[in-house]
Amino acid sequence: MKEIIKELQNIKQNTDLNYSVKTSVEDFTQKIFSVLFDDSIDLAHSFEELENLFKAAAKISCMCPQEVCDKTWNTFAQKLPTILKDLNKDAMYFMESDPAARRIEEIYFAYPGFYALAIHRLSHEIYNQNLYLFARLMSEFAHRQTGTDIHPGATIHAPVFIDHATGIVIGETCIIEPHVKIYQGVTLGALSVSKDKQDKKRHPTVKSNVCIYANATILGGETVVGENSIIGGNVWVTKSVPDNSVVYNTIEANIKTR
């Protein structure tokens, strides 16, 4: 047994992993959602706790010089009022778009699509500060909670409506303009590309007032879905769609006779 432990230790010396960053980020993610949306919380006290959680996670995950890492909290905190305003816009758009929603509280506390979008808007600002691991762990926590996988690099303008949410995948370089509706199982992904295309645009652009129905797949960095278009369920799109288009599968029904 001593030999096994020694061998494991030798192997581990070739890595530089610290699992505490994962738990720190998850604690921060849960805390910031409640700070933003629970009116019963003492904001001043909770904000101090939030800062400590952020700095603990950033200290482990920041790859920049220390003086740069130390400034990330202030930069992020300054963005929070704008993020909250955008999320309130999202919530109202959810309310307008879903006939099943009876109270705005449902959106904030019971809609997985809203939760996934909220964590995305927060993680996106952290991603923009080059805290890539921090941001990815936030998005993965939301993915685990909701079944919705939004890369923190994706650009999503407010408001957006994500209904049911389960199975949605939105890639790193995707751009989504305001007033887009996305249903369950939608993939906004990349065509197969080599690793050297990492810094290229690999995922589609969805223009404003587009509705994408369940299980549609839209792929490619040059693919643009034009304004006011409807993408039907289960379609496969790898080329741009003009404004005001309707894209759907044609189903032929053959009636069996005796």
C-alpha cells in the first residue's frame, strides 16, 4: 500500500490541481443568486461575504499577475447593477412570453431557464476578466442544476426567453440578439474544426426577434439566423437564414388502408 501511495504522489506532482476552487466557485454562485434576488437579505453584510467568496475563488483560478487578480472583484462588482437590470428585463420577457407563468416570482425562483441565464450573465463578466476557470465552473454548476449548458464566453443580449431549458447547448462564440426565444433541446454549436481555430468565431449568430423551437440544431461561425425568423423543431441548419424566414421539416403522412 505504501508503494501505491508513493506512486500516486509522484503522478500527482505532475499536475497543479486544487479542488477547493470548485467548491469555492459553487459557494459563490449560490450566494450571489440569493443576494441579487432575495429581498429579505441584508445586502451590506451579504456583499462582504460575497466579496470574500469571490476573492477565494479568484486567488486560485486567476492566471494573471497578482496585482491584476486583486482588482477583479471591484471590476466585477461595478458590473452588478447592469447585470441585475438585464436580468429583470429577462424576467419580464419570460413573463410576457409564457402563458403558464402567473406570477413574476415563478420566473425568479422556479424557471431553470432564468437561473441558467442569470448565472451566464454573471459568469460572462468573469470570463471577460480572463478568469476562465472561475467562469467555466460557474457555468458547469448551472448546467448541473438546470440541464442547460451555456459557455460563459457566449454573448447574449437582454432580454432573452429560454423555456423549459433542458438540453440546451450554447457555444463560446455564439451571439444572441434581444428578443430571442429558445426552447428545450436547442443546440447553437460549432461545425467540427481543428484546435487552431480556438480563437475564431465557431458558433452562430442569432439576430433579434427569432424563435427557435425544440431540438433544432444550428451550427457554424458563419451561420446567421436573420431577424424575425422562425426555426422549427428538429431542423438542422448549417447555412445562414435570411430575415423573416420560416425553416421547418416537411412531414408526409401516408394513411394506411386495409
